[in-house]
Amino acid sequence: MKSLKLALAGLLLSATPILAEELIMSSWLPPKHPIVVNAFEPWAEEVEAVTDGRVTVRITGKPLGSPPAHFDMARDGIADITYGLHSFTEDDRFTRARLGQFSFLGDDAVANSQAYWSIYGGQLDAAAEHEGTHLLGLFMHGPGLLHNNKLKIETVDDMQGLKIRVPGGYVGDLISALGATPLFMSSPEVYEKLSRGVIDGVAFTYEALTAFNLTDDIKYSMTVPGGIYNTTWFFVINEDKWNSISEEDRAAIDAISGEAFAERVGKAWNDADTAAQEEIGDRIDFYEASPEVVEALRTKASELEQGWADSLGDGYNGTAALAEFRKMTGVGAE
């Protein structure tokens, strides 16, 4: 009788499903943002598939903290998984991350993101700048534009005094060097500040104009080949939480992250930019920067790139890294 009870208990235990490890991912972009819908959500679904349901990811409808706090939130275990812009972090812990923020880097978010993962994640040792977390992804969006509601910028003098929202980092230094006034704020803050006239313009992508409802408050959008600037993004999981997952499941998740995620999220950015341009149509005047403005951009960009490269110290060759980046994206060493 005892043997029968033990056998029945064993059958019951074997029939009981093992509870999945649920990872909480804090998301601060709007829930319908194309990157959430077409990159993060499909990745989360694939995590469950490749781990046979042993690991699941729940993406929050509302963030667990402010956008600039998201790296620290993952490192400190407030959330298991987070994403965000390196430039939102106010200190200088992500110095080498600036590799992907410069001008004239590339117009294709897939190529940009893959090059960023390869170079920053490789020879520039991104893992060391993300201590306390495990890197799930590093990526960039499509070419950054300069939008404003005051005038078509045809000379550098036209930039003087314009109040431009920036996401921090390189583009803030660039805007300042060109004579405009950079004002840092996170993406969700822009609509209110722009509609109230607190700012005259914004450094943003095409897709951000529709994602953050800015089309009625922007009149002019200036482009340059390869982008006026870019932003760099991290996608991380708390290190202790990562190590608590089985080696088999970590390998499966890594296989759909990293370079694979760079391609996924890059395509989502590209598609979002295309859809935004189609939706906006001729409601905004999109124009290429004049030769005078492009030349001024190149001069200031070169100075800022050199300053960054010089700041990295021994062991990191920023100039070589940028040259390799542009080679990978097809821009060349312009």
C-alpha cells in the first residue's frame, strides 16, 4: 500500500507543470510604440518559445520608474529587464557608448544596430560599462533629424538662439557648438514642451513625429545623409536574475538576443520611419541641409569625435572604431 501511494505521488508530481520563471520588463515607451509592438513584444514571445515555457517575460503597461532611471532599475533589481538611451543617464559611465551617437553614421537602422553591437559590444567592451547586468541588446535608430517650427535652416546663423530638445549626449554638444540652445528632456515630455512653446524644435527621428503626436507642432525637418545624429540604446537584464536561469535557457535567450535582436529592432525602426513619412506626407517640409550647414556639421562633428576618441585612454582606439563602424554601414570615412 505504501509503495502504491509513493507511485501515485510520483505520477502526480510528474504531471504537475513546473512554474515558469516570469521576468518583469519595465517599458517606458507608449505601449503602441512600433518598437514595443514590433521588437520587444515579439522577442518576449520568442523567449517563452525557445525555453519551452520555462521563462516568460511580462512587459509592463506603465514604467516602474522614469526613463533616465531604467539602467539603474535593472542593475539594482527593481525590474528584471529594462531598456533605454545611454545619453539619458546623467553621469559618464557610458563614455564608450557614444560611438553610435555621432553624425554621418548611416541611414539604415539594421546596419547601424548590427555595427554597434559588433564594435561597441566587442573591442570597446560594452559589458564593462553595463556592470551589474547582462547585455541582451545594443542598438540604434534610423537617421536623426532636426525638426523645428520657426524657420527653414539654410545657414548656421539660422540656428542661433533656437531652443532645441535633445536626448543628451553628443547631439547636445553639437547643437550647442552650432549656436542653438540644447534642452535635455526625455521623449514623453516633448509634446507638452513643444505645444506650449517652451522649445522651438527637437532632435528626433521620423517615427517620433507620429509616435509622440508632434506633426501639428513641427513645420520644418532638416536631414543630412547618414543622419545629423543618432541615439544609442541598451537592453539589459539584472545579472543575478540572469544567473538564476538555467544554462540551457540562458543560451537559448542569448541566441535570439544580441546580433539577432539588433536586426529585429533595426527593421522595426526602419519600418516605423517609412510608415511615419507616409502618414505625414507634405504636412511638414522635409529638406536636405544646405552645403554650408553640412560643412559646419562636419567641422564640429570632427572636433567632437576627436575629443571623444582622446578621452577613452589607453586600450581603446575610438578613431579606428568609428572608421570600422562607417565601413560596416557603408558610409565610409567621410
